Amino acid sequence: MMTAYVRNGAGLRAQAIQPAEPVPVDAVWLDLSSPDADERHAASVWIGAPVPSGEDIGAIETSERLYETQGALVMTAVLPLIVRDPDPMVSTLKIVATPERIVTIRHSETRSVDLAARRLSAGMVQGATGIDILFALLDAIADRAADVIEEASAEFDAISSAVFGQGIDSRKAASYKATIKRIGEIGLKVARMHESCASLERLFVYLTLHAKTLRLTSAQRGQCKALGRDIRSVREHANALDAKLNFLLDATVGLVNLEQNQIIKIFSVLAVVFLPPTLIASIYGMNFEGMPELTWTYGYPFSIAIMIASVLVTFLYFRWKKLL
């Protein structure tokens, strides 16, 4: 699918391009979503530089993620895909930029691109050149990265309140299991954001070093450096959240151990409480001929009474020592 964004007053207007339909001459941005070979070829002709294929988008090497070709910069950003899923994934966004035009290639729904498109369509971004669109897109990506970390931080605060606010006695094994699982899910989100921030930091450094290719002004270079600082701040926030998640996980596991120790203590105390009556029953169960209690009329109730008394004495002792 190919969408062209053409100038429309103070903003841009989205126009879907059908197969074999030419790209509008006044288009400044082509957004390719899971493009086929014909759409990539049309985009390459329009921007005057090769548009990478899906195989290129999956490249890991930095040299293949960031490079210059035929007067255009080709840059790859790793972005969070679905942050609310239990196992959030990441998606790659390929950007082919020239001073006047820009092409984006993606193979999944990316909120940053949609956010930038809405801002540009509403006229919230001044200018309508490829560079203006590029910085609007990068600004949306930085904003989205900050939103993801803030969402993860809010989830962490909610779990912390649940773990430490309800008290040990009200916690159950099932809730501990759910809490540990939720901590792991937040950890996955933060790990994905580390990967995303690393790619974005490289992208901003590369863009700053190759500012002449896109004829960036000093103000635009400063904006690029500011976006890089924003991403570093997001990464530092992610590092701090990592440390807090590890602490919360250790604390939750510690509470689980406390609950298990409490259960073991109860069984241990019960074993000690019933040890005296067991000893008494064992003594009178030996059935020696020289045991007068065996022929005593009140021998049976007497043995029951002293067994009950031994249980009560042991129980009251442990209660006095606050072991029960």
C-alpha cells in the first residue's frame, strides 16, 4: 500500500495511490506499508534513489541501517510496535530522505508515523519540504518513545502499590504469580525500548554528521541534537526503571519466601505441639504387665486428660512466645 502526502494549504493531504497510478507531482512524502516490488520501484523513481526491500529492513549491521546513496540518506529506526501486549514486539521503519522529498517504508502499523501524519495534516508543523517532514516524523518518534516509558513507569507504580500496600497477610500465591508475570511483561517493554533507543541514538548521530547531504540549517542541526538528548533521557529513564523493576522483583520473591516460611513454621509448631501427647500415647501403648494404669478404671480418661493438658500447655507456651 502506498500513500502520498501532497501540499494542501498549511498542511498536507493524504492520497492513496492505486497500482499503476502515478505519484502526484506535488507530493512531498510517500508512505509505503508492506510495499511490493512495483511500489518500491515507483518510489525509487519518484525520490531518485533506491528504496530498500524488506530484506534490507531486517539487516542488523549498522552500515546497512545507515548509509548514503545517490544524494539521499537511508536510515533505519527500531520502534515499539504494540506496547500493551504481554510480549511487545518492535518494528523497523526505513526512511529515505532528500532535501525536498521523503519516503518511509514499514511492514506494520507504527503509531509514530500515524502521529506525524496527523500533525502534518492539521498544519501543526511549519513548512512542507522533505526535511520538515523528516523532523516532524523524528519528533513524533521521540514523543512516542517517551510515552512508552511513561506508561511502563505508571504500570510499575501500580504494581508497587499492590505489592507493598496490601500487606503480607493479604497476599496469596496466585496474586504473587500474577505480579511476577506482570513485572516480567514490563521488563520486556523496557528491553524493547532499550533496543529502540540505541537505534535512534545512532540515527541522530548519523544525521548530524551527514547534515550537508540534506542541507540542514544550523537550527535544524540543533534540533537534531536536541532530539538525540531527548532519546538519551528516555534511555536513562529506562535504565532507572530497570533497576526499580529488579528491586520490585526481588521484593516480591522475598514476600513469597516469607509466606512459605510462615507455612513451614506453622507445621513445625504443630509437630512440636502434638509431640507430648504422642509421647504419652506411646508410653501407655507398650502394654507391659507391670503397668497399673492398664487395670485402673479411670486409666483411659486419665491418659486422655494428660494428653489434652500437654497440648494446651505447649500451645499456650508458643502463644506466649508469639510463635503462633
